[in-house]
Amino acid sequence: MLSYKVLALALLSYSAQAVAAAKPPATLYTEEPCQGETFEVAADNKCVLLPENLQKHINGVKVPEDVVCDFYSDEKCDEPLLIGVEDPGICKFSEWEIENKTVSVHCYDADAIYDDK
Ligand SMILES: *[C@@H]1O[C@H](CO)[C@@H](O)[C@H](O)[C@H]1NC(C)=O
């Protein structure tokens, strides 16, 4: 969820972007609650297609501070399942009825200003 806090941080940190360190990646999990196989998604504002063996087998995510992740049921981040997942993440996708549905993921730095979003 895009909060006012996130917006304020984004504005405040705008001038510092050139030297800002990259945020750590989010970690996906194949089993609840955040167990099983893992897969890391960089917070670099790109659509990441999951490896074939993990597609439709993701059931949890841990999201670092100031990182936001969106989950999609198609291969190109077009069909949203759940948008705006923030720190600390969600370890039970079944509670959101998105268990075993994720195919592609998009994570980004909540503080960064991106040209093409
Ligand atoms: C996801 O699918 C696997 C394999 O079909 C199944 O064992 C598991 O219970 C499913 N997970 C959830 C949270 O529904």
C-alpha cells in the first residue's frame, strides 16, 4: 500500500538518490509459513519471471524495509494477484487466497524515483 510515509520518504530522499545504496532483495518461499525452497527477487523495478519449477508454487514472501513487491498470475506482470506488499511480507499466501498462483513478481525500492514505472 502506498502510504503517506512512503511518499514523504520518497520526496525527502530524492536528492540523495545518486548515492543511495541498493536495497536487499525480497525472498520468496514455496511453503507456508516462509519455508521450503527460496528464490530472491531484486528490488530493481523489473518484472521477474519465476523459474518454471517455482511458477505457481510460491506461498510466502519476506520483504525488506523500504521495499515493495507486487505479485502476478501471468508471465509479464500484467495480471495482478496482490499489489503493494511491504515489510515484513506475508508468510501465508493462503490467507490472501493467492496460494500457488504467482508466476511473475515485481519488486522495487520504495524510496527510489523511477523513470518508467
Ligand atoms: C500448493 O500446491 C502444493 C502442490 O500441489 C500443495 O501440496 C500445497 O498444499 C499447496 N499450498 C497451499 C498453501 O495451498
